[in-house]
Amino acid sequence: MRNNKASSVTMVCCLGLLLIGGCLDITTTSEVKRDGSIVRTITFTGDSSAVYSGNFPVELDSHWTKSTVKTSEKKYTLTATRTFRNADEMNKTVQGQFGKTLQYRIALEKSFQWFFTVYRYEEVNLPFAQFTSIPMKDYLSQEEIEWFKIKILNGELKEGKKTLEDSLIAERISPRSEEWTSQNHFAPFFSTFLSGVAALNDPALTAAGVESLKDSLYRHSTKAIESNKFDTLHLIFRHVLKTPAVEKVWQTNVRAFEEIERKIEFEQSIGKHNYVTSVIMPGLITGSNARKLEANKATWQEFLGLASYFEYTMWVESRQVNWWAVIVACVLVVSLMTALIISVLRRRSRAQ
């Protein structure tokens, strides 16, 4: 994520709740069948390099049916489809891996109510932010956090939809949100380095000495971390701590530092895409928290920023008419009426 001083709302993006960009347009559609099976279709639309790179935020193994077509002069679309027998089978696939893919939790309830079958589908987006050791509440009040949630879900923080009050709140909050994000990204580098210092046990570089210069290390490192110039961090640490022993610590823990870098880049890669999720239900939709409903289809947008740090549940309920039950009931009613009429006629016949 990048800071943009020209827009207060964009600065708030540093919190991770509003993600910028769009290398790919990713649309996920889950069609719930009457028998409880689910057909999941994901489309990835972008330029050829983005589509053919295969660097997607979800894992597509050989069980998915995939096809790629050219949709315009510069756009390509990859479509991946897979049918799951039930929600449990689907969960095993979409649960993903933290730090490597997006993660979901699926639930599908089906209840028979004689003339109707009621379905409830839930898709939970699990948080993907990699570094949250410093709580958000240390920098933002609960009211401010709730403001983010509400505004994002309503889509009001998109350009052209925010009010003057929203802009003022965002401008007031953005310095603290930026600080919170930066501190969380600096923390793993510092803790890993501190562990390396303890393991090195060099009198020229003590843990106490490093701790005393933590604030200085943070101030000098922030810009490098935000701009992904991770290869300069060891030079910055050496400059601040003024000892060549820093290089020994860095080289000894190089894999740990590289893993931190990978996780930060993973967070950023998720935010480069535009996401839309839709669910097609059997029958007619009777309830949902989606802002867009079309017949038996519910659609969610602008939710991923919220899902970066909080679980976000998309749910939809529908009701399907059981025509066989209606027919059976009609047959029973007709049969009873017929039997009653016959009984009445017989009584009259005997009476004559």
C-alpha cells in the first residue's frame, strides 16, 4: 500500500481498510444447487501478463476446469470452475493458507418446511493482514474503527461518494492509521533482529543498546519498508547502530527477514486487485446483507479492505417452493373431497 498526500481518503488506505489498485478484476460466483452442491466459478480479467502469470490470490489445482479467452484488444479472461458436492468439501479447498492465499469459510444450511425448502449460505472472508501484533485500538478509538467498517460496507468512501464530514474524519485519522501500519510492519524486522543480536552475543552489539535506539531505527527504516526497499534495511540499521556486527546478525537471519518481506508483499499483492463476489441461490432470496440483489443473485463489492483485518461474513437466504409437496397436498385434498362427496351421495342413495 502506498501513501498519497493528495487525497485524505487515500492516506487512510494505509490502514489497510481501503485497498487501492486493480491488476485483475476477480469475480467469484457460487451457485447453490437444490441438492446442496455448489458450483464455484472464478474469473480473472486483466492484461496477458497478469492473467498468464498464474499469480492469483487463490489456489487453482488440477481439479478446476480452466479456460482462457481474449475478451478485447488488451484484455484476457481466465475462467476456473469447480463443482463441490457440499459445503464441507468446498471448505477443504477454499480454506487456503494464511500468508499465501485468501482464506474463506463456507456454511450452507438447508431446512425442509413442507411446502418450502429454506437455504442459508454464508461465506466468511478471513483476515489476511500478516502483521497485527500492535492492536489497532492502540491508535484508533472503537468509534473510529466502527466508522471505517460502516463507510466501507456502504461504499461511501469511494471517490465521489464521500461527504465533507467523511473527508475531515479521514484527514484527522490518517496520521494515526499510517503510524499504526508502519509500526506493525517495522515490528517483525526489529524483533527478528533483536533475536539475532541475542544469538550473536557480541559485546559490540547488545540487546540493551539496540532497544535504546528502537525509535531511531523505526524513523530511519519506515520509508524503506513502505517503498519495499528491503535490501537497504541492513545498511540503515548499521548506520544507526554504528557497528559492523549488524551485518553478521542480518546474514545469520537472512531467511527470516526474507519471509517478512514476502508477507508484506503478499499483503500488497492482494490489494492490487478488484474483487466482486456473487451467490446464486435456489428459489427467491428472502434476506441478505448484500447491497445488490437481482432475482436469486446476491452481490458484494468493496468488502476486501474490511476483510484485511476483520472477519467479514456474506450471507444470503432463499426459499424454494417444493412443488411435489404442493401436488401431493392437492391430491390429498382432492381425494378427501372426492371421498366426502361419494360418502354423501351414498347416504342420500340409502335414504331414498
